[in-house]
Amino acid sequence: MPYALSSGGWLSLILLLIIIIASTYAGILTKRCMDLNPKIKTYGQIGEFSYGKFGKTIVSIILYVDLYLVLIGYLILEGDNLHNLFPGVKLHNFLGINFDGNETFVMIIAIVLLPTIWLDDLSILAYFSATGVVTCVAILVTVIWVGVFDGVGFRNGGELVNWKGVPTAVSLFMFCYSANPVFPTLYTSMHKKKHFSKVLLIGFSFATIMNASMAILGYLMFGSNLQSQITLNLPTQNLASKIAIYVAWMSPLSKFALIMKPVAQTTESWFPPKYRDNRAFKMVLRTALVATQVIIAITIPFFGSLMSLVGALLSATASITVPCLCYLKISKINRKSSEGVFIMVFILLSLVVVVIGTYTSLRRIVEDKVHSIKT
């Protein structure tokens, strides 16, 4: 979030507010879709009941690619943070190739994570992943501590607006509010479904307080010098900074296997049952999936640009465009009514984010890659 704000400037907070409103409203539309058709239990089924097998296929592809790329982002994040703590670690002449610190740690983390990815029962890891709220609070507290007591301060005024960086800012904001695909599962599991809207508002409010606080404080601390992860800006010699980096490093570790599971299961479903039920085959396939992610993470090690691409191309589509389109289809609401027009406006805005944000993100990835090759 701090990097997003530094990309777009202070006025981009207005766009953040619009994204929050759109994502919250789209979440409510998801609930309405499920109320209109009680057979809907998953996000994919919303697409299926709206547009048939084609809709289910499109939604499934969006979710698959989204999770796959997010996991690559986790590998890059882990590699960057560990390299920040241990800058001297490098892998020389491994299979005839020299790997720098980031690349070395990406491979190490992947190897460490492999045993968890081979597991079928992830119930133990689920308890660790539930510490996400504690992790967010811990990072925010340590960042405040660094700003107040470790001499960094909050003296950077920042820019009012940076027009060139607005598409990146919006894409990253969108990535931070991309929880819509999990809402059907949450709604189905609730005993008192009438409280879903209240839970949704509370959840988004908490996320907004945490995200906005981190963004504003980070921007005041480091201004336009903010890197794609605020932990990379923190002085590593300070204890509070090390705590923040370690907490940020541990959080993805607990989530990686859980997020990988639906990706692995979807990939396994492409093969005949005799392979899907073969333990050795599943281990080889999941190892191959992680290997492809490692290769991409090493080839495109640009966390901010990659997450911007995910936010623009996938998060905006999954969290706003799809729920709005599906609700229009299922409810058969008059598109000329006030609510119909309201929904159409959100669809149009999300498509603008998809087109402009995706183009900007891809261009930045190419530019970053060319720059890294030259240097």
C-alpha cells in the first residue's frame, strides 16, 4: 500500500475510496446472486449459473491464474526480504550459473516449502494462516516504532499527484481489495447469513484502516523513495526493523501451501483418475508447478510490477466486473434503472482499470527487465 500511494500521490487516496466502495458493493451483489439461486455455493458456480459452462470456465481461469501469480509474488517477496537481511548470501557456479542473493533465496524458500505443498491435509497450516490480522498489526506497530524512535521520522511531504503513476497505484489498490472470490465460501459457512453484509463492512473497514495507515505513514517516512515493499526501506540494523521484516517474511510461508492447493487440484484434474490418485505423480506435478513459479520469479523479480499486473488484469475482473455482470444476468434487473446504471458505471470503471492498468504493468515489467539486463 505505501508503494501504491507513492506511485500515485496523495490524491490517489480518492481513487482508493472509490475502489473500496466498488469492491464492497460488488461483495453485496455476490451475496444477492447466491440468494437468488440457492444452488450457488462457490464463486465458479456464480459464473456457471449466469453464463453457463463458458462463464464457469472464464471465472475458473481468472481464479487459477490469479492464485498462481500471487504465489510467484510471495516467492519474490521472500527472496527480497531475506536478501535484505543477509545481503552476502549468493550461489556461485551452480549448474554453471551464478545466482544473486534474491534468486538464491527464492530457490531456498521454494525447497523449504515443498514438503508442505506435498501434503493433502493442510489443517495444521490453517491455524498458522489465521494469524494474518496479528501479522498486519505487528508490521504496522513496528513501522510506527521505526518512524518515531529510530530516527526515520515522518518528514517527507510527497507529491500531491503523479499522473504517470496513477495506473500503478489503482492496480495495487485493487489488488489489496480482491477478496470477492472467497465471499461465496464465507457466506455458505455462516449460520446467520443475514449478518453477511455487516461482516463484509466490518472486514473492509478494518482492512481500510490498516491499509490506509500503513500507506500514509510509509509515504510520510520515505516519500518517493519507497520500494515495492516497505520492509526493504527499513534500516536493517534496528531491532524493530528486523521484527517487521521477519514477520513479513513468515506470513507468506504459512499461506503458500493453502493457496497452492486449489491450483494443484485444478492442475491434477486435467489428468486421468489413475494419475490423480497416484501419490508419486501428485508430488512430481506439484514440484513441477513450484519449479515453474521459481523460474518466473527469477526471470521477472519485480514484485510491485507483478502485483500491479495481478491487480489490474485479475483482481479488478474477479472482484468487480464478474460480480456486477453476473448479478445483471441472474437478477434480470432493468439496466436503465438507477441501480442498473450504477452497476454499469462500476463495470465500465473496472474495465478501464483492466485495460490501462494491464498495459502500464506490462510496460513496466518490460522496462524493468531491460534495465536489469543493462545493469
